[in-house]
Amino acid sequence: MSTAFTTQIENGVAELVIAKPPVNALDSREWFELAEGIEALGRNPDVRVVLIRAEGRGFCAGVDIKELDQYPERIVAVNGGNYATFKAVHRCEVPVIVAVHGFVLGGGIGITGAADIVFASECATFALPEVDRGAMGGGAHLQRLFPVQKVRQMFFTGETVTAREADRYNFIEAIVPKEQLRETALATAAKIAAKSPAMIRIAKEALNGIEDGNLEDKYRWEQGFTLQAYTSPDSAETRRAFVEKRDASF
């Protein structure tokens, strides 16, 4: 059992809670564990819908930059774990709801963009600071949330978008006070869990099949550029600056 998240199943609703203080940034091993946990829930005949949420200051800060600063060779494993997790969410045999609060960064964007339904607290913020971390990836999932030009503005600048600002792009089902986030998401999960399990599983597969393009192929393309970015001295400088809490120098 992973120490980065917990799971429980009740009345057909599987609740997976990410909980790794201080910022829910997962290392290479934990990303693979998360993928395996989501896949297992999707295969479980007792599960009709999955709800992913988090405890702590924010939903997910993405990868553990400190791990990559110390072990840069683990970028391949991190890439693999990210790919496996986002695919597990997107291709899960049952619908996946995410309920986000606080910061939604990097890998948090990947999880959210791969999901079927998104709820957010009023304090939620979205950003993809990959350029500032010397990496690439996540644009394919961000583009399931925001239109093309907004994705590029966010990717190039690394700027944060609040939940209220994001609401104009219509990917958030509801924005609620943080204390109401879990119950609001669970209410929709319960509605789905009350449906025919067979019909919901068929519906999930059918909806994935009519999407434009292949999300996993798009993300895999991006990941090739992450490896290219890591060969640059600038990439190492961004990670060192992050760890040392200073501005990067180029």
C-alpha cells in the first residue's frame, strides 16, 4: 500500500485521496503506485465510479523536483509514471471525477485533464510551470481544459489561472467553498453509481472512442521533448534554482 494516497469503496463509489505533505508532489515510484491503484479500482466489479481528491494545501504539485535534482537519471521513470497515471485516469473502465482545491500544477493538471468530470473549490488555481522547471509535457491534458491559445499562454508564461477565471472556459462542473467540495463531488458520484454498471462502463469506452485524436499518443510526443530538454544545462539550472529557492540564471 502506498503512503502517498488512500482508497476506500462505499456504495459503488471509490474514493482515492492523495495525501503526501507538504504539497502532494509524488516521486517516480509513487506515480507508478498511483497508476496501479487507479487501474485496480477500474477493474474492481464493486466500483462504479472513482473520485480522486486530495488533503493538504493543494491538490497536486506534480513531480518531486528535489528527487530529479538529486537523481536526474530518474526522469525516464518519472515520465513513465506520469504517463501510466494519466492513462489510468483517462482509460479507467469507469468514470473518474476529480475534486481539486488549492494548487493544481504539473502532474495535477495531467490528472485533471485526463478525468471525466471536474469539481473545484473556490481556492483552486491551475498552472503548468514546466518551462520554469526545465521540462515539457502536460499540454495535451491542459488542452482538454482550456482552448489552444490559452494553453499556449499558460505554457509559455507559467502563469496561474484561478478557478473563477477558469470557469469561463466551461470545464469545471461546479465551483464551491472548500468545505463543500467533497460532498458536492460525492453527490454526482452517487448519481452515476446508481446507474447500470454495465451501461456506464460501455458509455465510458464509447465516449473515449469518439474523442478527437489520441490523448496518450499526444502526451507521449510531448514526453520526447522532456528528455530533450533535460540534456540542456538550462534544465539543470531550473531544478537547482527551485531547490535553492532562488531565481534561475541563464
